[in-house]
Amino acid sequence: MLSQGADPRIKLDWQAQSWLSYGAFTRGDAACPQVQTTQPGWLVGMASFSEADTRAKLIDPAIHQRGWTEDLIRREETAGAIEISTGGPRRRSKGRVDYVLRIKVTQESQPVAVALIEAKAERLPPTHGLEQVKLYATCKRLNVPYVYASNGHLFVEYDRFTGKTTAPCPIADFPSPSDLRRRYEQSMGFSLAS
């Protein structure tokens, strides 16, 4: 069964078929009721953006539109910790997270990291990098509560406070800095301003 308004003559690749059979794109849900279509990049024979192009052409403009300014975004941040051993210092993990999102507490203080985004190529499902970014989020260097994976069109969120993962949502609905600050303060039980 194709989503509402889809052309039945279009052949879908195996990823789109598996997502359609899962139901993520054929039904709405409470978090993202407007998700009703398949991803354009998943259509057979269509070119899609690489991971780097997905970041530059899809994710950057979307998060900027949601209020994430450059001073609140860190890119290509090393997620691995440095370990001191008999041979000297060495990195435990070579991973780099695509985005670290931070919120301002005061004008004078450094922003606080609250979220990570792992970008993947446009042709991949939005959940593709979620397990990877969950591991980055738990390292002592980053230790953030909200993690996201995105293919530039849709994103999924894993909330470490609740242990829940959302259904895929349109990138235009990505949380703003004030949204994440409010949620962070509510979950932590205190205000960052105090």
C-alpha cells in the first residue's frame, strides 16, 4: 500500500518498501501526524545527496530556520575520550559527531551542550545513524540528553531522560533552542538561569 497521494506506478527501493511495510510513512501519529509520504531520495533512479551534501544543503538550512545560530552549533566534534595508558595518551573512539547543539545560559557563560545530530545520506532511513549517535551521547566528554539522526528530510529523536525514540518527523519540525532548553530544564528539575 502506498501513502496517500503516491503514484502507484513508481517503484520503490527495498528501504522504502520496508519503511512502508513498517507503517512509519503511511500513518500519522501523535508526534508527527503530517508524515504521510515516502522520502523522495528513496525512489529508484533518483539521485540523492551524500552525507556531506545532506548536512550542507538540507540540515544546516533547516536548523538555522528553527533558530539554531552558528554560535550554538559545533560541527565534526570528536566524541571519543582520551585514555592514558602505559604507551601514553590514546583516543578510545575515533567517532566524530556531525553536530553538537548548545543552548545559552547567560551572555557571559559558555553554551551548554544539550543535543547531538548524526546526519546520514539522503537515501538512507532517518533512523540509520541513531544507535551510533546514542553511543556518542553517553561518552563523558559530551553527555547530552537528546540525540537525533536525520537524512535531511526526516529526523528521529532519542530522549535519554525518558528512554523513548520518536517516530520520524519532518526536519521542518526540528526543536528550536528554546524548545530544548524548556525540556532540558523540566527534565533536570531546575532552571539554567538560576
